[in-house]
Amino acid sequence: MIDLNGTVVMISGANRGIGLATARALATKGCRLSLGARSPDKIPTDIAGDPLIHSWDATDPDGSARWAAATLDHFGRIDAVVMNAGVELGGNLLDGPEEDFDQMWAVNFKGPLRLVRAVWPSLQASGQGRVINVVSLAGKRVLRHEILGYSASKFAALSLTHAVRRAGWEDGIRATAVCPGMVETDMVAHVTVPEGQFKIAPETIAETVAYALSIPNDAVVAEILVNSRFEPGF
């Protein structure tokens, strides 16, 4: 396995939930972190290792390039990116506003796309660059038509991960989609799960991300599905 100590990792959506848990987990493993969020002032200041904190908005066409440049200027290289930021606005099949579909496409697909493009030369230079995309099990199946828009954007995010894996293969770039079920975050704080189901702790997903980052080039894991209930298909 790859020793993560000293690895330079960018994490989007690092102010809360999975992103924050991932930052804390990777800091304990010695990673040097560049943390991006729309509200960087809300990223806790007690994360070990004195991370770089930078403003990043998935809908800003130039934001990824600025963040990548700042990370390179600060650390001198970029070894990995964890694309965690996302939004869930539903997107009902029959009457969901198209504006919601557009917003989820912009944040859940185009934001990560721009981020990958911005860090690509650095990942190539690394020789073992890593792209971890926190997708969702919604990107593997559509359980309810009421969240068609969210699922569609996450299907697109999953396809992006596989495209990265193919495009970067010869340069040692490896991409993994981490697809969790329901995670205990603000996004689903209002949801009461039925008996027999549960919400996954963000720390569990954080350790899953760390595992994916540590897999060497000769043992690629393209998708990791993390369920929160029994589903016959998984």
C-alpha cells in the first residue's frame, strides 16, 4: 500500500460532513491538505498539519484553476484530489423545476470536471496521481423518481470517474468512485430511516477514501459501494 505521509491532497466541500471527516482522517495519516469550500471561513481551524484553506465554488468556471494554482504555489505539487462537494435538490421526474436540474448538473458534474482538468498536469507529474470522486449509490440506480435530477447528476459523476481512469492510465493516474448510501450529514438530517436501515458515519466514508488513496497502481478499484441498508442488487 502507498504510504500517505506527505501526500498533497485537495479536498472539496471540506467544511462539513464527509469532506471535513476526510480532512481529519487524512491529516492523521500525515497528508498535506488543501481544503476548498464555498465558505472557507467555516472550515474548522483545529485540523492537524496546518492545511491550506481556499475558497472554491463548483459553479465558478475559473475557481478550480485558481485553487489548483494556489495549492501548487503552496506545496509545490498535487498528488491527489478528493471531489466531495455536492448538492441534492431532488429533481422530480414529472414536475421538478429545470433550474434544480441545472444546479445539480453544475455542482455534481461540471464542478468536478473543471477540478480534474485543473489538476491534471500535476497528477501526471506525480506518477501515482489519485482522483477520488464521492459519488453516491444514487449514481448506480434510481430508487425514486422524485430524485431523478440528483440521480442523473450522480450517474454523470460516475461516468466522469471512469473517464479519468481511462485517460490517466498510462500516466499512473488512478480514479475511484466512492458511492455511499445515506450518510449522517446535514443533507439528510431531516430524514428518519426505517427500521433495519441506518445512516453511515462520515468517518466511515473518510476511511474508505483513505483506503482508495493508498491502493498502489497495480491494484485498481474503480468503484466502492457502501450501503446503508440491504439491497438485493448490491
